[in-house]
Amino acid sequence: MILVKKSKFKNFMKLLGPGLVTGASDDDPSGIATYSQAGAAYGLSTLWTAVIAFPLMAVIQQMCARIGLVTEQGLTGTLKKHYPKPILYLMVLFSFPAIVMNIGADIAGMGAVGNLLFPSVNANYFSVVFTLILLGLIIYLPYQKIASILKYLCIVLLVYLIVPFLYKQDWIAVFKAAILPTIEFNKNFIAILVGILGTTISPYLFFWQATMEVEEMKHKKNHLLVNKRIIKGMQQDVDFGMSFSGLVMFFIILTTGTVLYNSGVHQINTVEDAAMALKPLAGDFAYLLFAIGVIGTGLLAIPVLSGSLSYIVTEAFGWEQGLDKKFHEAKAFYIIIAMSLILGLSLNYIGISPIDALIYTAILYGITAPVLIAIILHISNNKKIMGEFVNTRISNILGFTTLVIMAVASITLLYLQF
């Protein structure tokens, strides 16, 4: 009986791959900061967004994964092949600064939390050390090892599922907040909603998902023929990854929306603010778990961010690429990863604060996301590209709903900022 359970668990873990890593990397330090801001400022009022976001995230990521499996190309390669080049270059142009600023915000968050755990060490030193560790791992480890590390790093996110249980909760109020949407029609609340959408449905995840499906298939014996079984496995992987991401998001909002909000702490600007505020209210153990989670999610998300950017650029210009290649086989690919990490780190030294970086990132993501979602929908319904694996009716309904919501969010975001 135990052997059967172990076998089932092993098979399940083998099934999980790009979908789980993509979903978990969505809860990066900058995402944690956004969810913490929402919970501290508005209590449980935004808890319903975690429930609503899941089907929207899942359907778009499934489309991206299916495009990768069927075309055997990343999203950039498909765009390059089937769409005008100006669209492709605009995506590259907007993606580069947005992803670099996201990396910068995450590195700064990890450094600040490292300083909280070890106050005698300056936060900037931690940021530099984390950057060098990540750069070394990405360059020297083969793809399968990186994929395995990323997959098991997802376990770190489970700490956020523990924290709320260390504090007394009104579970009836939690349930009501989760199923009954609350909207306050004021600038700050709308801005928080837009921020949550921007950090959960991010363009870099679209590119990563498609490309990683291609990488995964290269390492499987049955990669020559895409069939319904492979598509079904992909859907299960993506659904699990996105539900895992949504669950972590739910519990972070729950933690900050009860522990911090109920204690009168309503202003959280960074992840270190959230961790520090938790310490006297929920105890040292909750504080420690929250802080460790931030570092773990940074180690998980930054390779995804830098890797997706490098895939975007190298695929756009036809350069050699791949995490499965050694440095001398794909120099441009790894140089772009190194540049993105170094530029992200440098944001701390040129006067761009992590909060400013998050705002600028959200604006750029907000502009590109609706356009990309529209293109993904078009590709996914094109029989010349997708053959028998075009979108189902339910996929289109959810996909177009996501497009409308992200377009409204984008317009609202620009209005609020300018």
C-alpha cells in the first residue's frame, strides 16, 4: 500500500513541471509585496481576487503551453513566424525594461529580508551575494538540474499556508470575503486591484510557459508527436501550478488582512515592512517563515524572469539559446541573463527604489498584457498553426474575459498614473 502511494506520488511529481514552476514564480517578492499591501490596507476586501484570478491565469497559461507543444517554438518564435516584425520588436522593447525592473525589485526584497534575519550584514551585500549565486547556478547547471531545483523550491511557498494558522482567524468572515467580491470605487482601491492583476497575469510568464514546454519535450522520448495525452498532462500541470499560485496569494492576503489590518497596520510598502510588522503581532516563528519565504521565492522567480527575457531576445534575433546548452554553445543567451541580473541589481544604486520599480513594471506589463493576450487568442484559434489543438469554446470564453479585464485594468492603470 505504501509502495503504491509512493509510486503515485513519484508519477505525480514527474507530471509537474513548467506549469508548477510558472505558477510558483508568479508569487515572487514583488508579488508578495503587492498582496501584503492589499491585505494591510483593505483587510479581507481583496481576498476574492485570488479565487477569480485562478481560471483567468490558468486558461492563458494553457494556451501558451499548447502553442509551445504544437509549434515546437516559444511564443517569440511563433510571433516572428506569423506576425509583422514591428509587433515582435515592440514586445521585446516593452518586455526588457519591465522584466529588468521586476528582477531589481525582487533582488532588493531578498537583500532587505536577508538584512532583517542578519542585521549585522548590510542589505546590499545580501543582494550582491544572491545575484552571484543565481548567476552561477543558471550558467553552470544543466537544464534538467535547474528544472528540478526550481520545482522543489516551490515547496518553500508552503510556509505561507502555515502562517495564518499561527493567529486566531474568523473563518466564516474569511469564507464570505473569498466568495463575495467587494469593490470600493476610489483611486487607491482600484490601483490595488490593478496591481494584483498585473502581478498575477504577467507577460513574462506567457513567454516562459511556452518556451519551457519546448525545453521539456526535448528531454522526453515521446516529444516527436503531440497527442491528447500529452496535452492533458500539460493541462493538469498548468492547473496545479496556477491553483498553487492562487492558494499562496490567498494566504498572503489572508495573513496580512487579518494580522496586520486588525492590528491597525495599514501601510505596507515592501516585503520587509510586512515581515517586520508580523513579528510583534504574530510571533517570531510567523515572522521567520514569512522572511524565509521571500528569499525562497526570489531564488525561484529570478531565474524565470531572467530566463524568459533571454529567450525572448535570442528567439527574436535567431541566436543560439537554451538552458540545456553550455555557456560556450549559447554565449548571447547567457550574457543576456547576466546583463538582466546585473542591471536589476544596479537599480538599487541609481536611485530607483523597489516601489518605483514595481510601479513602472506594472505600467509596462499593463500596456503589453492585453496586446499579447489578444495575439495568444488569435494563435490558439488558428487551425493553420494549431491544427486539431485549437481552443475549445470554454477556453475562448475565459480567454476573452481575461482580455477585457486586462484591457480595462491597463486603461485604468494609465489613467491613475498620468
